[in-house]
Amino acid sequence: MAYLATAEACDSFPALVTSGDLRVLHPMFQTYGQRRAFAGPVVTLKLFEDNVLVRELLETKGEGRVLVIDGGGSIRCALVGGNLALLAQNMGWAGIVVNGCIRDVDEINGCDIGVRALASHPLKSNKKGNGEKHVSVHIGGVVISDGDWLYADSDGVLVSKTELSV
């Protein structure tokens, strides 16, 4: 898949922006990982301060997909750390977007993966296995569903109902 700049996508598809088929997330994320720009089809998780399901999904073949984790915006613990980022890289995930925190920032920044998160936090999450896979989530003013396409770069994060190309 060819890289598509988010600003270019917004300029090239104004009708999709107007219709809501191309949505712009609020500018709330910090950038981590070696991939400053990434894109791919979305897989969603909804959970709170528990990352068991994050590991479960990242242990599957990523095939260029982007894991979107709605952690409820919690800034009380991290949902992704260096080990999970390395796992995601090795399993072929394009990126991870976390509506919550990460940890092991230096390790994540060494991984060939794109990561967006609200902040970093040194405390690890619970390990109870609570949460939901493949459900629509609401992050940054946008509803994101399994199968949507996510595009992220230095300008921001977009979500589209379909794959975009220019």
C-alpha cells in the first residue's frame, strides 16, 4: 500500500470529509515508534486498564493492520509496552493507536512500528482479560469500526470507511 499524507487526503477528498466517510481525530496523540507515518485496515479493542486482549490480538498475524485500542482515555497505567510493540513489529502490524498510555518509550521508539498514544506511564495494566474485541469505539470525536482504514502521520490521524488512494 502506498503512503498517503493525511493533509493530502483531506484536500483530495472533501466530499468524503463532508459526508463523514473520512473523519479526522482530535489532535490528542503523542507519536512513538520508528514509523512516523502508517496506515492500514483497523482492528478494534475496547477495554479499561487491562491489556490481556491487546497481547492476544498482537500475537496474531498483523498483515499490515492497525490495532485501535479504546482504553477509555485512562492515564493511570500503560496498555502497551516495549514487549508488545516488538511483538506487533514481528507479527507484521503497521501500527497501534491507544486511547490511553504506553510505557517503555525508548524500546517502542526502537521498533519499526507506528504508535500513537495519549502519554506514557510507568505502571503496567491489570491482567484480568476484561474487554471487547471487534466493536465500534469512540475516540477523539470519531467512531472507529473494525474494517475502517486508518491513516496517521505528523499532521494527524484519519479514519476512512474505505481504503483511499490518490
